[in-house]
Amino acid sequence: MLKVLVIDVGGQHVKVLASGQRVPRRIRSGPSMSAEARHTRAGARR
């Protein structure tokens, strides 16, 4: 089975949607958020 991860990086939020999920995760972001922080927050909400 093919698994897909979609990441939408916007100005106010980062939205993450993975295969099998119906509702994307929304993570607050901003100019001071690093790539590492985005990765940590997206993975922490399993």
C-alpha cells in the first residue's frame, strides 16, 4: 500500500495530513519557528 504525507507550510499554520487520516493536524507557526520545531510538533501528535 502506498503511504502519502502532505505538508502545507503557510504563514500562520503548518498543516499535516497522512494516509489514513481524515483531518489534517494544524500546528501554529510563525517567522521564529525553525524547521526542527515544525518536525517535532508534527510528530508529537500521533
